[in-house]
Amino acid sequence: MRHVRPLCLLLVLVVLWQAVALLGLVNPMFLPSPAEVWDKARHLSREGRFLGDVAATLWRALAGFGLAFCLGAPGGLVVGASEKLFACFELPIDYFRSIPPVVAFPLALLLFGIGEASRIAVVAFGCLPILLVTVAAGVRSGPRLRRDVARCMGAGRLRLFWSVIVPGALPSIFVGTRVALSMAVIIAVVTEMLVGARFGLGGRVTAAQIAYDTPELYCDIIVVGLAGLAINKLCAALQARVVHWE
Amino acid sequence: MDTGCAMEALAPKPFSPPSGDAPPAIDIRHVFRRNPGRRGKADAVFEDFSLRVGQGEVVGLFGPNGSGKTTLLNMVAGLLRPDAGEIVHAAPQRRVAYVFQDYKNSLFPWFSVETNILFPLAAAGMPVKMRRERLTRLRRTVDIPFGLDKYPYQLSGGQQQYVSVLRGLIGDPSVLLLDEPFSALDQASTAWLREVLRRAFAACRVSALMVSHDLAHFSDLAARVCVLSGRPARVAREILAPRRGRKRREDCPYAGIAQ
């Protein structure tokens, strides 16, 4: 039942879009009709190349995110749990968070070459500070009493970390993951747009723009959005299962 | 009306440790403690303060806000040190169990009730088999009217606070400290918890020191209530609780005391 209303809204939007296209209110060059876009999408889905592009973009986003997660989640836990480490790292993390990751792309190209490594590195560079900040903040905002209780009952440092700090930070780990994954898709697409990758949605969008293939452009935009939405919903479902107490 | 009897119970009693050969579970001897106050001025909370909790005795602590009740519990728990004087535990090898007012944040919501109760034993490194035996023994001694496989958030507030008391009892503590255990609960939960605690205290014969800002909370639970004065705190008077049998609040022997 709760899915019905958003779907109705979507239907209304599509009908409106079709009406605008039919009445010729906007130059069809800039706004193809939904029917045209749908035809294009059906055509593309039969084409192996399109799926390869989607897969390439998702792979870069996920690989970069995975790398950042392996460093960022444990790093955030440790930095958040220690007052001294947090004082040391707060400013550097905020500094790196303020750098638009794409700015580092040319440097990554020089360092890692024009292949996959440079793109994945930039995605990881963009995701890492997000994960560090959210996870560390999550550890710090958890109630102190819980840690004091555990210590009072004789829990050692390791037990305190695994039984109290890590589960307590799980909600914020999920929040960080969702924000970082969205960022990962954005960065992956932008790096593909900047320097031609053989595969990838970013390169596809640029090529479609040059060819004035607006139905293709719309398709690409819609697919990127759907991919992001799917990732987010998947994370939310996993979060609801794992973090059952919130 | 048994006014005479109630008056007798309310009359100030000289400080008298419970008689018997067994040493008191907790012996607070001439404790001095200053808490850091504003602008560097230390604030004397306790000056020459003495109190004894006998073996298996439940002592209530009642006093105005800021009279140092929690400070006293923290000192008994070893979280704070007295500046002078000493606090002697009859069984220093046994742990002190502490039950906090804020049951939501003192339980671990990601663990089941069973894991929560067994946490102190796990923290002490006790093997799983022995932990299970302890739990079986606890279940035989006290009544646990809810499933142990539940999570704390599936229980009512009173039940959650009972879980944190059970978590204290499982370690066979030398003394159980309860800091305002009822103040985050509604009236029905408080009544339920008081009843299960009364039975649990009787069954476990645990020594306990309980803090509350409401004298009615002590009736049927505490054998003796120490009324603390303002700072520096001292026992202004002691009330020995008459035996049970009261049901209405106005029948509570402490109801007439205006602090």
C-alpha cells in the first residue's frame, strides 16, 4: 500500500511529460517524449554494450567504496573511541573532506595511469573522509553510560570495543555507507566523463551529448538514478535487519 | 489508626549497627570527600560520614538533590575515592553491582536479555558452561516472568530495570547499589518492580544500598532508611521500617515526613 502513492505520482509525472511533448511546448530536440525514451531503453537493454557500461560504472564505484570502507570504518571506530586520536585527526579529516574529490583526479591520472586504478583511487579518496567522520561521530555520540557500565563490570578494552563500541556505532556505519555509496557513483560517473573510459555511463553520456542523442541522454540519467536508488534501498533493508534495535 | 506505632517508627534513632557476629557487608568509616565545585572552590560533600550495611540488609538512602547520594554510591563502587576515611568491604574479592537510573542506556540493546544478564560473567572471562549454570541457579532463585531470548526494547521499562538488577545479581555481588532505580518508571512499572525486587532481595539475601528521592519507594524494600541532610551530608535520622502489610500510600511510615 505504501508503494502505491509514489507510483501514482510517477504516473502523473510521466503523463504530464507526454502531454508537454505531444503539445510541442518544448523543442523535441531537448525533450523527447516518454514513448521515445522508452523505445530507446528497450533497444538499449537488448544491447550488451549498455549493460557493460552500467557494470563498469558500478564496479568502479563499489571497488572505490570498498577500499574506503576497509580503511574508513575501522579508522572511524578507533578515532572516535579515543579522545586523543580524535583531537589529532579531526582537523585533517575535515580538511580532506573539503577537497572536491574530482580535483584530485588529474593527480591520480599521473600517479596511477589512465586505467582503472586512478578512477578507483579517486572514488576511495572521496568516500574515505565521509566514512571516517560519520563513524567517528557515531562512536562519540553514543551514551557514555554504556561504556562506563561495561567498564564497571570488568570488561577489558577488547571486549569493550567489540561488545559495546562496534555495535553502538553500527547505525552510523550504515549512515556513512549510504552517503558514501551515493558519492561513489557520482565520482565514478564524473571521472568517466572527464577522460574517456572504454566502458562506463559517464563516457556514454558525453558521447550522447556530442551526437545530440537526447533519448539516450534521458535513458542514461534515469538509469544512473535507478542504480543509486537500488543501492540505497538495499542498504536500508540490510540496516533494518542488522540494526534491529533502532 | 496506629499513629503511635508510626510515630515510634519515625522517631530519630541513634546510629546502631545491626547486631550479630558477621562483619557488615559495607562499612563506611569516617569518610571525607570534596567534589570540585565552581571557580576551583571545592565543595565538601561528606565530612566524617559513617554508615554500615549489614549482611543481607537493604539500606535506603534518602536526601535532597545534591546531598551526595550518588557520590556515596560511586565511592562504594570504587568509581570515586574518598579524600580521607575508608570504605571496608567484607568480601573484597566479590564485585560490587551497580544499577543505574537510566536503564535504557545501561543495558545493551543489541544483546538479548540473556546475554545482557550474563555480560558481567563474560567480562570476567568465565567459561560459557559455568555462565549457563549460574543462570540456571539464578532462575531457580528468582522469578523471571519474561523470555530471556527477548531484546530489552521488547520489554516494559520496569522489566528492563529488573533485567539490570538481575545482571547485578548474577555475579553474586558483595553489595548491590541501586541509584534511583524507579525514577525513570511510571507508577504501574514502579509498583511491579518493587514487588519483584522485594521477592528477589529476600530470595538472594543480598546486601543492598538503594538511593531514592521518594520515601514511598523504600517501603517493603529497605529494612532501614537513612535520611541525609544537606551538604556536608550526614545521617539526619534513621528510620527502621516496620514489617509489611501496608497497601495504601498514606499508610507508608515515611509518608508524613516532609524533607
